[in-house]
Amino acid sequence: MEDKEKIRIFTTPILENIKILEYMGPVIVRNVRAMSIVHDLMTRVRDVVGGRSGSYQDLMKKMEEEVLEEIKEKAKKMGANAIIDFKLDYDSIDGLLMASAQGTAVVLDGWAAEE
């Protein structure tokens, strides 16, 4: 298991019964992908006809995995062992699909990486 995998991610800003020793600062990552015209056209057809876009879902899953890996890596470099108040958002702008993740890198007291 790589070190960045030991970084824990919490969606809440407050952790019950866990003491935060130090706030290391915000961590923000973005992943932007261009969509092809053909891909975009097929997705629009699916939207009209109905049905799920498997290719978009696959792409979003891949982007999510990359963003999670990158944000853990950034937090580890800052000396953190966790990220709190984590948020992941997706946006579509002019044929681009963007995943944006943010949170606060922290050091938790007595937090064993193996737990």
C-alpha cells in the first residue's frame, strides 16, 4: 500500500471523538477533460431518447479516482494524515468536463494509518 493511500478522507468538517492537532491548509485539485464532438452528439441523442450515458459515467469514475489519488498525494506532501470537509464537484463547460475536489489537510491525534 502506498503512503498516499493511508490518507483518510472525511466529508465532515468536525470529527467526533478525534482531536485535530494541526490544520495544514486547503488542498484543491482539478481534472479537466475535453469531450469529442461525436461523443457529445451521441450523449445529446441519449438525453433526448432517454437512458444513461455509460461513457460519461466511465469517464467521471476515472476522473474521480485520479482526483482522489492526487488530493491524497498533496495532503501527504503537506504532512497531513487526513483530509476533512472533502467535496467533489463536476462541471461541464463548452465541451469540457471538469472534476474539482477540495478539503482541508489536517493532522489527527492518534490516528493509525492501518485502521
